[in-house]
Amino acid sequence: MNNMTPTVKQLLIINIIFFLGSQIPNIKELAYTSFSLYSFGSPNFRIWQLITHMFMHAPYPSLSHIIFNMFALVSFGSILESLWGSKKFLFFYFSCGLAAAIMNNLVNQYYFGDIVTSAVGASGAIYGLLIAFAFMFPNAELSLMFIPVPVKAKYFVPIYMLLYDGLFGIFGNSFFGINTGIANFAHIGGALMGFVIMWYWKKNSFNNRRWN
């Protein structure tokens, strides 16, 4: 935590405030209805939800959602912000989060129509950070629950996505009826946007440039 960068710290605080505020009994339902991401055709959809859903997380007592996302935000986001500066980091972070929301809604609209369920979480933006980290530090070794042994980032990130969002997510839901309640296409949307931005920046030698 001592190495947490200013913008990451502010995002962490905002996420915690949103989480704690949305658990207050008298406003909980209103908070989740107002700030979660609903499908474009839903009567509950509001344009600001494309952004605010990134600060909402699964309600208490489920804490793993916000804990994992905030841990990843601090771990990967601080490294990237220290290299890019706050403006470039925020542009990247919100671009990935916005792309995640749009892909989630488009896919759901195509398959399910105007569904009434909503999506919450910063995971789409976090997936973008994972992609960026793999671009910037391809040989850094990472490990996690599904991959307990250290693996280089350039292999870890795609393997993690294939297992978590592919095998256990989209494939499991489509062929085995496993409903995890996870917005896997939002993850993929954030990761794709992260990949496109990083590819463009790398091609034009923008990766290591700071935006002051």
C-alpha cells in the first residue's frame, strides 16, 4: 500500500464509498437500481450507468468481488500509473470499463433481449489493466488461484482468461448450464479494448510516454 499512486488511491476510496453507501438499508435498492448497468432497452437504464457500474460491486455479505477488484487495481494500476501518469492511466482505465459495459449490453441484447438483471463491478477495467501489464512486463511472473505456479505475464493473462471466462464462464454456461452470475463478456470487452489501445500505443511508441 505504501507504493499506491494518487489516482489509484482516489479510485480505491471512491469504490469503497460506493460500496459502503450502497449497503445502507434505506437506500440499497435505489442505489443498485440507479448505478448498476442495465440493458439498453430496460426502463431502468440510464446513460450514466456506463460509468457508475464500475464503482458498484456485489452486495454484502459477498466481499470477494470488491476485494479482488481493488487488490488488482492497487497491484497493477499503481505500476501503470507510475509509468504513464494519472491522465493517461485514467483514459485507459475508463476506456476499458466503458468498452466492457457496451459489449456486455450488446451481447445480452442480442441473446436475451431487454433483460431486467443488471451488471456491476470494475472487472472490465481491471481486465484492461491485466492486458496492459502483460504488454509492459511480459516476463514478470504471476500466480493466482487457477494458476498456483508462477507464470510469465504474457502467458498468465491469456491462460487466466481462457480458464475463468472461457472454460468456466462462457463455455460452462452455454454447454453445461452453469450460471455463475459473472459478466464474462464484460471482461472480454475490457480486455479487447485494453489490447487495442496497447497495440496502438506500442505500434506508435506511446507505451512509455507520460501524459502530463
